[in-house]
Amino acid sequence: MTGNVNKRELIEHVLQLSEKTFREMIPLVSKEWLQLDLTMPQLKVVLILVLSDSARMSAIASQLGVSLATATGVVDRLVERGLVLRESQPGDRRVVLCSLSEKGQELMGGLWRLSQVQQREVLGAMDLLQLQSLDDALEVVLQAERSAKETLKHFKKSGNNQVAEGVAEEVIS
């Protein structure tokens, strides 16, 4: 996209390119990912645990947007399959902490390594200048993400969620 564009138009173009890239790379999704025998709620719990190492049952329920009883049922099925460990806290048995079991870690680690192999093939098709440009662009995105998180966290911490939502809108203006 070239010429005189405003920030909002450029953001929309970047989002369109991101979606197009995602759609182009879908065929690279390995059959192992597609053959996972997990329901969507189970996969979400596994991803929550991959990202956080461990989580309280109440936090899992909150992140899923479901009741504690529903989250417990989802986790129970993952425990039965040997993918998740559930432990009560010694000082307070009401607090249940969940984490991936060794089997769960192996499953997700294997899928992650497989994805990296496929990504390396795509990145290997780029020349050095393209790779450096992509590296620079991803660093900028990470910096912007950190900055946006800090700004939103500041406003939410102050209890001003309307301002936080306004800041999010202002960022794209």
C-alpha cells in the first residue's frame, strides 16, 4: 500500500494482510493439530495452561467465561486423559491449582516443534533483507503491544474502564 494514507486506513490494510497471511498458511497446519481429540473448551484450558504454566480453577472458569462447575467438568475430562494435573493447596483445600501433566506438556511441545519446522520452511524461502525487515517489524509490534498493555492496565487499575476503552479506540485513530 503506497501513497497518502491515514493511520486508520493503514491499520485496516495491515489487518487485511494479516488475515490473508493466516489464510495462506492454514494449509501448513499439520494434521496432528487437526486430529487432536479435544473439545474446544478442553483445547482452551490446555492453551490457558500452556500460557500460564498453572492456573487456579476459578481463573480458568473466568477466562472461559463459564461457571466453576462447568470448568471443573472440562478439567476433570482432561485429568482423566492424563493431560492435566489438579492439586489442592495445602493451606486451603478450596483452592485448586491446575497445570499440564508431563503427557500434556509433551503433546503441546510436540505440536509447537512441528509448527516451528513448518514456519522455518516459510522463513527459509525469504532472503536476508526480507528476514531482517520481518524481524524489525515484529520487534515494533511487540513494543507496541507492551506499551498498549501498560496504558490499558494503568487506566483499568485506576478503575476507569471507560477511559481504558477510549484509549484503545484512540490508539487506532
